Amino acid sequence: METINKANVTLEEAGRRMRARLKKMTDAEALQTFVDAGILTAKGNVRKPYRGVIVPVPKKSASAVR
């Protein structure tokens, strides 16, 4: 499946925008975003297809990443 970049935004800019939106969310909202996207489970574990790509952050410092 090919994705079309209609906004002509670089990957770096898309990542920056995503992090900015996540910073405005509560922890529960951020978790739900990733659950809805199929990246994390409801418990916050990384789903199988993403295990080699996403490295979990220790829970005590997870807020610092966002």
C-alpha cells in the first residue's frame, strides 16, 4: 500500500507535529491514540508488528518523552 503525502510534509515535520499533539494530551489520551492506531495494546505493550521498531520507555520517565 502506498501512502500519498497530500500536504507535502517531510517525515521529520510529520514527527514534530505528532509529538506536539501528544504533548497536549493526557497520558490516557496518548495511550488511546496508539491503541486506536493498533501500535499498543490497552495495557501499553507494543503489538507484535512493531516490537522490532518501537523500544518501550520505562514507565517512570514515559511522560518526559512526550
